[in-house]
Amino acid sequence: MKTDVEELTPTRVKLTVEVPFDELKPNLDKAYKEISQQVRIKGFRPGKVPAPLIDKYVGRGAVLQEAVNDALPELYGRAVEETEIFVLGQPEVEVTELNDGSQFAFTAEVDIRPKFEVPDYDGIEVVVDDAEVTDEQVDETVGNLRERFASLTTAERAVEEGDFATVDLVARIDGEEIEDASTTGYSYEVGSKSAIEGLDDALVGLSAGEDKTFTGTLVGGEHAGEEAEITVTVQSVKVKNLPELDDEFAQLASEFDTIEELREDVRTRLGRQVKLQQLSEARDKALEALLEKIDIPLPEKVVEEEISRRNQQLEQQLQMAGMAKEDYLKDEEKSEEEFDTEVADAARLAVKGGFVLDQLAVQEELGVENEELSEYVVTQAMQMGVAPQQLAEYLTQNNQLPAIVSEVLRSKALNLVVEHVTIKDESGNVIDVEAVQRELNGETAETAEGDAAEAEEAAEETPAETAEAAAEEAPAAEAEKDDAK
């Protein structure tokens, strides 16, 4: 087999492959066998029809076409391997010559990863946020915990902002009630603006048993985006009572005896979080700094696919949150053009980053051990709330392991970059990444058993049929909004 490579652009090539006809013999034999199973010729059982009769009644051309279709994937794979190109996506294949008994030739146009070398990355310096925990952050976290232990008591007065009102909602369009936009016994925090627009204003001043009708735009259901006449009836008014921040509360809400011990534990946990955020920021900025040193062409088709993937992901998240894209853009204070530009820029950066880390892994001869793959699968399974074995089976059955290997390799390549980068916080202190990781791992080791038990319990409480189902059911953080009838 002979293969020539023509560079159409720095990111696309055309392979011209010439194959001696005798290399197609196994594929021709297979084609005759399969066609013999399908045809019905008097005097011969299925699968026993001789080749000359198949040529006569079916046609040699049909046999050649079947053999070529069977041979192409393997021949293309051999051509790619021999030319040592890194192909991206599916090729555009065209058979250019098929001389029976003589020669077979085809061309394949395909996008490739651009050829380049990752430059020296020693001496890169990045600045990250200070890993500081403020009293305000501690107060906010303790306050959130306090909210969880709040109680509600009935108030014999009109609704005020901050109250919890139990209400009935009836939505009508042209006088006809919309069932999927109506509800009864709905508990709503007045002033949270987490339901349909106009509800907060309508509720303030109403007492139990009173109602009010207002016009609002439905945010979910079959009539989402349409205006409706909404009648809200107050069943009851309740006031939220927060517990005192004292030792008794600490004993109720935690394993600690005093409020000071609880606050100190909160500060420690927040300190761990900000250090993790600091390390994540260091990784992101180290990659950004490396990418700034490299200028490479990007295959437009690959970029377009990444843009499409990101748009589909956002669409799924918005659907899960019951939110329209127009409302999302309004909340983000972005126009459609600004959003599309941001997505395109992010997609190009992601594609470029993947190319650079892939090339770095090749240059540094990085590999992936089975233990590293297992660790990745276990971590992902715990985050998704499924059993590791279940996720591993799903990945294997859906041919996802090559993508996982690539992801682990890229992570190792980025870790290598971080090791050679000087990282400082905004106060000018040099951060020893390895020391911070050892500190965090030490803390993790003390609680690993408990975390694993919690994850296992969560998985038992919310079993998923497959890892894919678990991923689809996970809440979308970026687009998460309170759903409202």
C-alpha cells in the first residue's frame, strides 16, 4: 500500500492511498459469503451459492462495492498510522480508482492537529487571589446554617416582605385556567423574587383569605413565555424565627459544644475551600500564560463542533431550570451577539488548550497507568452519585475510555506546567503548590472514610439506571434558577 500526504492547510490534509488489488482478497471473500447468505438461487442453500453465480445474477460490481466498503476503515487507519498524523474527526473519503484485478485507490481529506512544539515554560509567573477567610465569610456561612434551623410561626397580620406565605395560584389565559401553571398550598418566601414576576408585589398587604389578580409572564409549562391573569389567594402568613447564635445552637447544629468552636471549624473549612480555589485558579492561569506564548492555527470545523457542544450544554441546563435563553441573557446583561462572541472565544481557547496539552504530553512522554484511570473513575462516580463499577461499565460499553485517557493525560501535562510556574498571591507571597496539596491531602485523609460513606449512602438513596442518566439528572449550576408555577 502506498500513501501520499498533501497539506491543504496547516490543519487539513489529503491522503492519496493506492492499494494492490490482491490486498482486497479477504474482503472479496467476505463479500461473497455475505451476499451468498442473502440471495436465493434455485438448487443452492443460503450461503452455498458459488461466486460465479453471484457475479452472474447479482453482479461483480455489487461484490466489489461491498468489499471496498468493508476494507476502507482498515486501509484508512493504516494510512493514518503510517503517515503519523494526528487526525481530528471523520474523513471525507472518495474512491478514485477501482480496476478489477489490478488496483484500488482512494483519497481521504481530514482535519489534523497542527504540528508545533511547546516552548520552554520555566520562568512563567502568575498571580492568584489571596487565600484569605474574612469574618464576614464566616458570619455568612454560620448565618446560612442558622437559616436551616429556623422555625415558622403563624402571624395574624398582613403579608410583609420576608414572610413565608402559603398561597394558591390560578393562572388564566383568555378566561381559561392553565392547569400546569396553577397550584395550591405553595409556600413562598415573599421578597425572594424566585417565582413569577409580580407575585411579590401582589402578596404584600394581603391577609389570610384575601386574594389579588395580576398580569404576569408564565415561565414554565406548555404556555411558557405567554402572559396570563394570575390570581393569588393567601392561605396563611408565617414569620421565620431564627435561633440565637449561642452554645445551645452550636450543640443543635453541629458536634461542637460552643459557638466559638463551631465558628473556628467553619473558618477551617472555608480556608480549605479558598486554598482549593487558589490551586484551581493557579492551574487556569498557568495554562493561559502558556497559551499566550504559542500561536497555532485551529481547524474551524473542530472549533464549530466545540461551539455547538457548548450551546447544547447550555440549552440542556436552561431546560432543566425551566428558563428561557432570553431570560438568561437578560440576567447576564448580555446581547445575543455578545454571548455568541464569548462562546466562540471560549471554544477556540478550549480547542487550543487541548492541542497544547496533548503535544506537551507527547514531548514529555507522559503515560496513563491503570491506577490513574481507576482513581479518575472513582472520583467521577462519587461526584455523580453512582457506583464506580457502574460508571466503568458505561464508559466501556460506550467506547468512552479513549476520551478518559486523553483527559487524564491533559491533566498530568497541566500539572507539569504548574510545577514549573512561579505562583504568587496578590500580597506577593510565593505559593508552594506541593506544600498546599500535601496539607489539603492530609486533611482529606482524616475524613476520607466518612466522605466515602456519605457518597455511598447518597448513591443508595438516589440510584440511577446508568451513569448517563445520573449525569442528565444532575442540577445545572450555571443556569440554576428556582422553578415557579
